Amino acid sequence: MAHLIFLTGTPASISEGSGTWVGISVLRQAILALGHEVTLLNATHHGVLARIAFNLRARFRLKKINADVLVGFDLDGVFVRKGSFLHVAAIKGVVADEASHEHGLSRLELA
């Protein structure tokens, strides 16, 4: 079975206004149900600067994980250098379209 890494700076909570998180978590559960392994690396702080810092730190965290595929959601994973795994960019939506489905701080950051 495959080992995937999901890399996301999206708030890991529906209460924080993140519909994107719902899609990521449902996809993760479906892949786990198929018998694959999915390691989730997500940010604990949010905002544009925090997300950039999260992505810079991710380069070093990923060196310690042996996986087959890295899935970076939206722009997450942009600073990751080519490694021993396939790098997939999961562009989940156009920002203007996503903003209409978000609430709170998440919506403000997309505006």
C-alpha cells in the first residue's frame, strides 16, 4: 500500500470557517479506508505569514518522513524540493470562488 503525506496550511476545523478542511478530511478518510497510510502535516497558526513560515519549515519536516507521495493543497508545498516521493499539487478551487464558501478569518484572508 502507498504512504501519502497531506500538507496543508488550511485551518483544521470547520468552526474556523474552513470548508476546504472538510474536503481534505473526507479525502483522507477515503484513502485510509482503501488501506493506504496518510500522514497529515497541518499548520497550527493561521494567516498569510504563518502559512509561508509553515511551508518553509515543512521542507525540513518532510526529510524525516519516508513516503511515496506528497500532496500539497493549494500552494502548500511550494518550497519543498524534489525528493524521493511524487509531489502532487491539489489545487482545490479558484480563490474568488472559494471565498464565497468561507466564513470568518478564512474568508477575509481570501478577499
